[in-house]
Amino acid sequence: MTDLTPITALGASAPADQHFGPLRISENADMALASLALRRAADMPAPMGLELPAPGKWSQGQGVAAFWTGPDQWMIEAETRATEDFAAELASHAPGCSITEQTDAWTVFEITSDRGDAPIRAMMEKLVNIDTGSFGPGSATRTGLHHLSVFLVRRAEDRLAVMTMRSMARDLWHVLQETARRLKGEPA
Amino acid sequence: MLIPHPLLGLRDAQEFTYLGDARLIDRPDGMAEGAEAAFAEYVYLRDNPAGVHRELWFHEQGDRSWLIVTRDTVTHEILGAELARNVALAANGGEA
């Protein structure tokens, strides 16, 4: 068989990881993703014991998490399972739902702060037109960022995930890098 | 301009694309008697009020739902927004 070398969305052999003052931006290449949509008049499932969140929300279960992406539609995340057939497993836990594999369609960047929520909020204020005050932990939404379509997931006060289409990984990385670099000098 | 999304709250109008008059969801039956005249009217004739107008907006950079937004075309004041899906379902008596 042909000897193939896997590369990340940014074209490197290892996921990107960089520090900017209080902020750290790292590529999360290990997360498996699958979308789950309900069919008409279907009952709400609880795949893998996960409580599917309300509009604009993100919820966490045992090793899996989910965020709302549209009416009757969610994205399910599974840490460290990017190389498995996660969609197939999810489908076995959610009979009657429409499941599609999404892992390789997205690139996920995790922004963490070691100085509380202020640097995360400063990043959001520079990048997206979302009310940061009401976008607390457990919030998730899709919005525009530098003409890119992104999902934002506020995993904690000091942690924000930004995801976009994998083919746009370099553009998003560039934007996040530039913004974090410019914020570095500002008092948090 | 902010649009009060029924599910997500106030959202920037830049996330939306505009389609036009909300009457577009009342598509005539193409197989019915007089369909040609009904379609000519449906495709070409629009009211163009100076005042309150109901129009279709698509939350493209968002949850991809269609909204019916009531807007005052004179002041650009947004008077309300509802999910087009709910409006269509209510009009058809719950049948999708």
C-alpha cells in the first residue's frame, strides 16, 4: 500500500500551538465531529447519554459534547476520536436520526487564557459581532468572522473554540494570530 | 441594524441575506385552473409600501433559518421577526 503521511489542516505534521501573552491558540486535530438532525415529528434522542442543548447552547456529557446548529440539528463533538468512525457509532446510539460525518470538514482552534475571561472577551470583541456579555460558558453560535463562516463555542470562562471549514484553516489561523498578537500589549 | 431572531435573540443584520416580500411563501398551485395568470402575478407583482412591510430574511451566517421580518420601510425600524417555517405550518393547518 502507498505510504501516506498525514498532515494537519495547516499542512504541518503536528497541530499548531502558539502562545500570545495570556492567550494560547492551539489546533484541535483530535476531535471527531458528526452532525445529528431530527426527522419530522421525531422524539428528542439522548445519544450516549448526552442532553442535546437548546438554541445557542453547548452541553457536555461523558467524553462527548454537542452544540446547537439549527432547528432540530446539532453538531456532536468527541475528543480524541478523530481517527475513528465516530459517525457510525453515533448512528447506533441515535436510531432514526440523520447523522453525517463532519470530522474532516472542519478545523478547530481552541483559544485558552491564563488570565481569566478578559483576554477571551477582548478577542471576541475584536473579531465577531456577538454580545460577549451574554455569550458565557455553555454558549455556541455560528456567525461571520472576517468574511469566514465560523462556529464559536464558549467551553469555559477562559476557553473559546473557533471552528471553520477545513479549507479555510490558514485564513482563520492568520486572523486569530494577528488579533492575539495585537492584543498582547493591551492590559487585560 | 439588529434583527430579533426568535431563537437566538438580537443578531447583526450582516449575518442575514434578504429575499423580499413575505408573500413569496404563498406559492400558487401550478396545476390548478388559471395557474398561468396566478404565477404571472406571483412572479412579477409586488406591493411596494412606504411603511410596514413583511419580508423574508435568511440567516445565512447563522442557523440557516428563514425568518419573516416585519419592518417599517420608512424608518427601517424592525417591528418583529418570526420563523417562516412556523408561519407556513400555521397557514397550512400544521401540514408541512
